[in-house]
Amino acid sequence: MKLGGDLLLVGCGKMGRAMLEGWLGRGLPPNEVAIIEPNTEIGGALRSRGLRHVANADALPVSLRPAVVLLAVKPQMMDGAVKSIAQFATPGTLLLSIAAGKTLAYFGRQFGEGAAVIRAMPNTPAAVGRGITVAVANPRVTLAQRAIADALLAAVGEVAWVEDESQIDAVTAVSGGGPAYVFLLMEVLAQAGIAAGLPTELAECLARRTVEGAGELSRQSEESPAVLRKHVTSPGGTTLEALKILMADDALQPLFTRAIAAATRRSRELAD
């Protein structure tokens, strides 16, 4: 993986660490990465692997001019983060943010309207290399910079691009929060099994393995989820009886539509 210069990673929490592992696994030299992370335990682990770690931007060499700055801090911490690293962002620096709600216009105000900025939304399966990230670039991003961003994001899963930034709010709602909805499905499926008389351990195992297996089946299949569902649903069978409830006019689909709409609204509120 070639970036044409150093990479400055601002924040090394769960998502930042997942991405870092992906980059190193794809051959990015550790000495080309500088990391700002205030957590001392995480910092010690990074230094033990030969990575350049500092607790705050003041400890970075003033001569640092990274090719890429990746902002992996929580939205409520972003104002402080961008102020602390503004001096290291040159006109040729690519600014890549994975924070929810922080818009391209926001970063334009922080770094100047000439800044090359990409806003991306990954999700937590990135931790196992199976994430999905959707990104949008402002007009100052060059084709070369977009290719670099694509390579960085692809290190933890699939990458898709949109031209309309407003779609990122819905992306945040669907795939950013999506793993939580799937984990909730595991929970409620297990609880329903317990209510039907199964032992807790067995019900939880069945729920987890069923969701895992169905996801893998979907990944390997060229058929749509609707077709795969029909394959499991025999006429007059048990699955059909359950689906009559789950697919009722006032059941799962309208519930999810309201839930995604609420999350999309919240993503837009974060931008304000």
C-alpha cells in the first residue's frame, strides 16, 4: 500500500484500530503511520509494535506533513481534534473523516475551502475485515487521492461511493447502525425461543448460528433476500405462519422504516 507520504491517524478506538490493522495487513509500513491517541494503555500497545504514537498533537514533530489525515474520533470530540492538527494539513493533504454527522462543509470551514475532504461511514464488522463503507468526496479531491482513500477503506471490507452527500445520513442509519439491529434480532429470536420452551443456552446458540449462517448464505448466493426467504418458506408450513405475523401491514417493515427514518434524522441533527 503506497500513500505517497505519512498517514496521521487521529483517534485509535475500536474503528481506528480495526482500520489500522487492515492497513498494516496490506503492507503499509508501520513507520509511515503516526497516531494520536490519549488512552495510555492503547498507546503502549501501539509503541510496542513499532508504531509512532503520541498522546496529543503537541507531541508531533512540527515538520510532519502527512499525505493523509484520517479523523477517527467521536463527533462531539471533532472540534478539538481538528484544531489540534490543523497546522499539519497542507494544501496537498487528504482529510478523511469517519465521524457521523460531520459534513464536508464543516471540514471546509475548519481547514479552508481549498481542503480535499472525504467523508466516509464504515461499520463495526470492519473489525473482522467484513465491513461496508460508503464515502463521498468534495470537488477538491483528486482522482489519485480518491484511489488512496478507496485503498485505505477497502482494507476493512467493501467500499461504495455516492455523489450526493445527503445520502450519507441514510447510510449511517442503515449500515452504520445496522449491526446493532442484527444483534437485536439475535436477542429477540433467542428470547422468543426461550418463551417457546427452549433452554436459554440452546436458544441463544440457535439464534446466533442461524443469523451467522443466513448471512453467509446470502453473501455466497446471487439470489435476492426475498428469493432466499421464499426458499425457506414451504406452503402451509411453520415458517409461513411466523411470516404472516412478521410481514403484516403493521409489523416488521413499517417498524424498520420508522426506525431508519429516526436514525437518519438524528444523523442530520448531529451536523447542526
